[in-house]
Amino acid sequence: MNARETLWGIGSYVDASGRRVPWRITHEEMGRDIDAATKALTELDVAGKRVLWCSMLSQAGQFWPYICGSYLAGARLSCADATAGEAARVGMFLRLMEYDALFGVTDAILDGFDEMGRRYDEVFADVRTVGALPGAYERLTDAGVAPTRFVLCGPAVAIGRAPDLPALVTSEEWELAAENGRVCVSARRTRGQEFVRTPTGVCGEIVDGGVTW
């Protein structure tokens, strides 16, 4: 990052050792990421529909572009934390309003539904796109739900376009590779921090440029 670039903030991501590490984000790259997220959500046909995002504040660097992109793509937005305690809030949203898409389902959220005795196939029955992270993806599949893959590959967000398809990052900004079963990420354009085949906390393989597990 040079002196002319303004820092937007400090994000964080999980590295190959399972530690959460910081990463510098400039205003310029955040603007690009918002544009890319808007394009991706437009392709997912969320205009005029409701989208629910489940995340943690520590993941703001990854999720903020998609939160902004939801509005810019014409969607109506709700947010919840990705914790067991927030499962009741997620369930309330899905019960009282019609959501076209939900992104960021974690093991913790599903644990919360387990504690409440809620069946996954009933909770998510009316949601067209249920984007689930590794672990939660398998649990939903086993319960008869057809989730799409959703995963944070370090600083990059990867979203499947349909059930069973690989989760894709923005190809103009990121490139994924796999080394010894570990997903690595490289930045295609200048960023406040360098990413060159940087190992992430995601285990999987690369198929057609996207992540599967």
C-alpha cells in the first residue's frame, strides 16, 4: 500500500493454521469489491427479493461488499450474527417474512436450531438459495435440504450458483488454487496487502475455478 491509498479498515481471515489474522483493506479495493458483489448478486437474481446475511463483525471485510451489493442489486436486506444464540432470530425472520436467499449458514447456527428442536428442512423450506459453509453444508444435505456452497477463502467470498456446483469467487479480483488439499488465494489486482497463493483455512479442491468439498 502506498502513501496515496487510504485505508478503509482492517479485516481478518482464518489462515491455514486456523488462526485469525489481520489484513489491510483500502477504500479503492473496497469500492471494487462492492461493484463485484453487486454484479454477483444481480446474476443470482435477488432484485426485488429479500436476502438474509449471517456473519460476524470480524468478517466485515468480506461481508460488507455483499451487504452494500444487496441494496445496489435491488434486494431487501436483513442481517444476523452467525452464532447459536442467533438461530432464534434467523428462524424468526424466515417464519415472518419470505426470503429468496440466505447466505452464511454455519455449524453454530444449526447447533442453535438443534437446541430448539427445529428441523432444518422445515426452517429453510421456503428459501430458494441457502448458502452454507463447510460443515453446515453437509448437515443440511443430510437433512434433505439442497444448499449451495458458501465459503470465505481467506479475504475472498465464494458463492455457488446452484446446489452441487462449486463456489466461485470474483474472477476479476481473485484466483483460487489448491495445494495438498488446502485452498490458496491470489489477488489479481493491486490491494492494500499482497496475496500470492496464500493458504487459507479452507480444505477442498478447485473445480472449474471454484471450490468444492
